[in-house]
Amino acid sequence: MIRISSQQIFSGGINRLQELNSSLNQTQEQISTGKRVNKPSDDPVAAARILKLDQELSRIETYQRNAGLAENRLQQEESALASSVDVIQRIRELTVQAGNGSLSPNDRKSISSEMKERIGQLANIANTRDASGEYIFSGFQGSTAAFGKDASGSWVYQGDEGQRVLEIDDGVTVPISDHGKGIYSSVPAAVFAESDPGNAAAARIDGIQVINDGALSAVSPDDITITVDTVAGTVSAVNSRTGDPLTVTPAAYTSGESFEVAGVQATITDAGDGDEFTLRAGERQSVFATIENLIDGLDNIDKGWPAGQAAYDDLIAASLQNLDNAQESIVQKQTEIGGRLNAVDSTKSFLEDSSVYSEDIRSQLRDVDYAEAISNLSFQSFVLQAAQQSFAQVSQLSLFDRL
């Protein structure tokens, strides 16, 4: 026979009541917090997995914020470029209008006045700021306006050539800015000609027109040097960089008659023997410089004499080509930004899917099943109540209760 002391009875009963009460409190805590695992001791394995999932969700949230920021910056840049195209298109329409031979000097002055307003509008667009007040086209120099006027009053680029990038997922980065130099300043210029300073005073070259892009691309960006030999009555041309001869058609020189070289048509008038001219085929020019030159020509070129008329016609033709090149440069950048936005959108979708999946797994590990928890709570309450009543009965079996 085993003898059980009163101390053992009381100690065992109290321990059991404490154990049941602890289980009941744990279930109550789960119901009140909505979480099955409130501390690591509740389920060490699940707690470790929950911690890793919390870190994963925090990482995803950070990348989602970055993706949202990237999308906003790119959309703002895209909007600014679209506005730039609209302004340049209007200036192009004014340029076509200025090419009308029936316009009076006052008409040209009116066109020039609107162009002055438009170039200021274009500068304001190029100096667009983001939500934090930084200029979006200044590269890394966000506190400096992308374009400003120099001492001569011309618009010049003031930023650097930096490009900001943002990480939107592990190993996935996207450029969120573009410097204004590449968009507005380094625009391929139309082919234009220069006369050597030692040429005859009356000698001039004009009527520059590209008639064969393929032939020109074979030489560009190298310049072309043209030489007139009035003794032999010929025109010759060489690649200015390599010295390789280029075919001139027709090779015979006739003052005022057009000829073609490397896909470029030109006319030389009143040249002296040995006079040289250079066709600039690989130059780049700011769209602001194109508009400023156009405004200056509208205000100052005198069309009352043949050379003035030829210079004016060349200015209009070259300006139209330069404006077209500027528009093409901006449209190409818009296309590039569209590709970046697609990449950001795809990454955002992937991050959202990853977030939903991780949230679901964490919920399965951490969140309480209310139906099960309430059932357990009822059962544990019943067991605790029964244990308390049983202990009350057993505790009265002591002989001291009979004395």
C-alpha cells in the first residue's frame, strides 16, 4: 500500500490547477490577439519561420516603395518629354510658316516673337522639378537648374551626365532619370557648310540638302572638304579625317550649279581658284541653339539680295531638319522610358504576388483558428472547473477536518 501525504495531495492538486489555468490563459490570449503564436515558446519551429517571413515581407515592402517612386519619376519625365515634343512641333510649324516667301518683315518679326516665348516655355519644361524639389534633367546636380542662360543670353546645359538608378528587387535596378544634355543638347545637327576664311570674298556655298541618307551615313560623322579648281574647271572632295577621295557628280565646276557628294547636294557660287569649303556631317547641336539661330535669322537676315535670300533659305531648311532631329531624340527617349515603365510594372506585379503568398503562409503559421480556439477554451474551462471541484473535495479528506 502506498501512503500519500496531505502535502502531496495539496502540491499535486495546486500544480495541476496551475497547469490548467496556464493553458486556459494561453488560449484566451490567442483569441484576444488573433495569433496562435504570441511568443517563441508557443511553437519554436513556427516562430522561426514567422520571423523569416516577417523579414521577407519587410524586404518586399521596401522594394514596393522603390518601385512606386521609380514609376512616379518616370511618369513625370515622360510627361515633360511629351510637353517638349508639343512645343518643338509648334516651333516647327512656325518655321514652315516663316519659309513662305510672301511674308513681310513684320510677319517674320511676329513669328520671331512667338518663338521667343516658346523657347522660354521649352526651358521651363526642361527645368521640371520632382516632388522633392530637384531638377529631373540635371543628372546628379539635382539642386541646379538643368538649363540656364550664359553671359551671351544663350540657353546652356548646367547639370552633369549622371543617371540615377533605383533597386526595385534583388538584383533588379531601373534608371529613374536622364540628363538633359543627352536629350536637348547632343542632338544630331543638319549638314551645314563653312567657307574657308582664305576664300574669295564673294565665294559662297549654299543649297545644302541631304538627298541620299545611305551615302551620307557611309561618311558621317567625318566632315567633307570640297576644293574648287577654276583652272581645270573641277570640284573635288575628300574625307576630312582620312583624306580618302569622294566622288563628286558632276565633277565639272559651274558657278551657281548644284552638285552632289556623299549624298549631299550643294551649290558653290563665285569661287576662286583653290577655294575650300567644309561640309559638317557629324556635328551635334542643342535644340535651344537651333531655335536661337532661327530667331536671329528671322530678325536680322536681309532677303533683299541673293546671298541673303540663299542664307535665309538654308537657315529654314537646316532648322527644320534640326527640329525634326530634336523631336526624334525625345521620342526615342520616350520609347526607352516606356520600356522602363513596363519593367517597373512587371516587377510590381511580381512583388505583389510574392507579398500575397508570404502573407498567406505567415497567416497559416501565426493566426489563430477561432473555431478551434473557442472550442478549446470551452473544454479547458470545463476541465479547470472540474479540477477545482475535485480538489475541493479531496482537500477535505484530512483527519484534521474530523477533529
